[in-house]
Amino acid sequence: MATSRVLVVNNGTLSLPQLRKRFEDLGSETDVVSAASVPARLDPKYQAIALSGTKVRAFDGDYYKPLIDLVMGAKVPVFGICGGMQIIAVANGGELKEGTQRVGGYEVQVDKEEPIFSYVKPTVTVFHRHTLYLQAAPAGFRAIGRSEHAPVEFLRSDDGRIFGAQAHLEFRSDGMEILRGFAETYQ
């Protein structure tokens, strides 16, 4: 069986090596491209796209337009992590608001009927490092995880192809198990 390949879009995360290692530990090869240099069309050698977190605010629609065009036009599964989810949500009409800074492990309730949560319990502990929160799922998406701090901790497109996590899944064992569930959508 051929090895799967994930295109990791680096939005300026500090944890790119950890994110790549997670996918590689799950049996996928990874290639990295910056948000500023994403291809206009996805090469057929890729079975999935992962968007890293970001130090840049997700509000810059012009800057992220090529990335959003790639994500929305691709036919493969996509996972946006932290700022990656925020970029997808804002581009689709989502609203972010400043909130309490969270750094560390926090509990989140997830919708167990979602395949990406096959390997975790209904309450997971995932790593957060942010101050912006998505207020509601934008049109074409729905919340599939929530916490006392955020109404949208996890997001899924209505067609089941695009996922997002407010948390940094490259850290903590529950994060790894959620990525394992995601990997099953493309391997």
C-alpha cells in the first residue's frame, strides 16, 4: 500500500516540527509550504491538507485568499489547527472575539458520533495557546466540540471534508488520538 502524503501549510506556528511528527507517526509523509506560497491547485500526490496555527490574525482575507481557495477547492480532507481553523471560519463568515488567554490543557466535550473522535472519550483534554474564540460555526459548518470557554472548540463542514480544532492537537495524547481519527479519513 502506498504511503499517504499530507501537505502541511505553515501559518507561522511555533510547533511545526511537532505537527509534522504527529502525522508522520500516523504513517503519513509530510511536505511543508508557507501560507504565502500555497499552490493554486493541490498536487494529486496529497491525500490531505493540514493548516497549522498562526501568529498572524485570521482576519486578513487578502493574505489568506490563496490558502482559502486551495482549501475550499480541494477534494481531500482538511484539518485546520487553532489559527488554521480560525482562518477557515473567518473566510466563511465566522466571527472571532477576544477572550481569556488560555495556555495549557483544558477539557472539551466532543460529539462522539463524529469519526475523528473514534479513539477518544466524550471529554478530552487538549492543549490551548490562544486568546481568540470562534463565536459560532459559520454557514456550511457545525460545531462538533465545545467547552465552558468556547462554543466552538471543534468544527466540521457540512460535507464532512473540512475539520478544525481550536486546540493544538500536536500536543497531548488526546490530540494525537483525534489526529488518528482524522488520518482514517484519507488513508
